[in-house]
Amino acid sequence: AAPPAPPAPPAPPRRAAQPAIMNVSACAPKNEDYPAAAVRAEATGTTVIRFTIDATGKVSNADVVRSAGTSREHRMLDRLALQKLSECTFRPGTDETGKAVGGTTEVTYVWKLD
């Protein structure tokens, strides 16, 4: 009779998946970024952006899901929020095997004048 087959090697330990780190405060628009036309129009509001990062931590997709408002100046604020977000680099997450993965989340920018 043939000798028994050796046991299979143990599977590598599974790691807990880690979500991507989506800290947008470092690249949030600052007061000096506020467009002059938006200041003159006293445009305020809230822009909500849904965005995705890839496995390298770069923004791969971003869409305004709620505009700061209906005026041209509000759209300026929305575009500025998208621009600032695109300048960010994030820490990608990892899956159970340790491989880098992206993620999707939303960020809210509140526009107010002091």
C-alpha cells in the first residue's frame, strides 16, 4: 500500500480587513480659498461629495451628490471642493490577504462666511 499523503501545509493566517483612511481635513478648502465672487454674493451652504480612492490612495472618482446651492457662486464652491479633494492622498485599506484596496465614502464641506 502507498504511504499516506503528507498533511497539507497550514493556510496563511487571515488578517482582518482594514478600511482605507479617509481623512479629508488636511486638504479641506481654507478661508483664503473662498472664491471672491462667492464672498461678494455671500454664498454659503453645504457641499456633499461621494468619492472613491484606488489601491494607491489617489482619488479615482468624485461626484457632487449635494450642491452648496443653485447659484453660479454655489457651483464655484462645489468645484473648489472637488479640486481640493483631488489634491488629497489617502491611505488605502487592506483586504484579508494584506493587499491594498481602495474604498468609497462621502465628505461634507460646510461653507460659511465669518
